[in-house]
Amino acid sequence: MSALVVLFNLKDAEAKEKYEAWAKTTDVPTVKQLSSVNDFRVYRLNAIMGTEEKPPYQYCEVIDINDMAKLGEEVATETMKRVAQEFQEFADSPMFIVSEQFA
């Protein structure tokens, strides 16, 4: 199974509540409806374990994907283009990492 891991900070720190509400009401439900997606979770990153340090990113999204080719087709829809554009309004240089589960 593959997963898309997205690490990012918000462009505007004051937008935390607005972003989190949007993620709960729009982003997560919309992406979870895609047939190529098994699950989608968003994490708020709080601390580096064993330290008082803040992590380099504020958020991590993990999208479990059952079919990468199908995902490519599904993200090309008008609905997903709109959701992606809204995400880009919140996220500052998000890093999209394609991963593969091996164990």
C-alpha cells in the first residue's frame, strides 16, 4: 500500500482555527470519498519527542492510497481542483512525499 504524506506550515499562523475547520468539513470528507483512497488523517504536530522543541512543520496529512493511477485521475476533477486550490491558500510550501508500506 502507498501513502501520500504531506508536511506543511500555515501561511498565516492566525488561520489555525479556520484551516482546522476547513480540514474537518471539506478536505477530509471530500478526499475520503475518492475510490483510490482508503483513509485520510490530519495531525497537528506538537513537539519533538524528548525535547521542548517545536517540530519544523505544524501539520502532517497521511492519505492511504489503494491505487496511485486512479488517484491521479480523481484529483483532476473540478471538485478536487477546488479543494486543492483552497488547501494552497492555507499551506506554505507543502511537501508531498509518496511512500510505500513495506512492513
